[in-house]
Amino acid sequence: MESCITVIGERDIVLGFRLLGIQHTVIAEGKDLLKKFLEVFENPQCNIIIVSENVKNLMDKRTLRSVEISSRPLVVFIPLPGVREEETIEEMAKRILGIDIGNV
């Protein structure tokens, strides 16, 4: 089974990851961003989704909770360049792995 890393988001985010060699990318904004994200999220071949943090604002609470606790695919929300990051690495590890690495 082939696995993939997919980046979904605004042009600035996607182009940066393309330069790093990520082949599976989708440029999308607004409601199209949520639609494309959900299509990739339901794809069993996708292991990691790197997505614009803006998609969180478009999700209902149930969908967001499902995405946040998912380990396959693992979803990493990233802010647009110049926008303050809301979730720290420690918070992300606790949410995804259930462990507190802040005291290590």
C-alpha cells in the first residue's frame, strides 16, 4: 500500500512545501479548503496531512474533534506566514499522543 504526505492550503503554504519536495499538494481557500481537506482525510492512503490552520474555522465541532484525535491520518495544522501559532509542540504531542512532554 502506497502512503503519502499531502499539503493543503493557501498558495504561500503549498508552494513552500513543493519546494521541499512534497508532491501531493492542493491549493485551496475558503469553503473549497474544507472540501479538499475532507476528501484527503477520508483517503486511506494518506498518512499525514499538513493543512492551513484556517480550515479549523470552517469545521463543525464534531468534525474538528474527529480530526484532532486522528492518528491516521495524522493532521498537522500550520498557520499562514506572519500569523501567530496557537498550538505549541508540547500541546500537539499531548493532544495526539496523550503524553505530556513539557516536563521532560
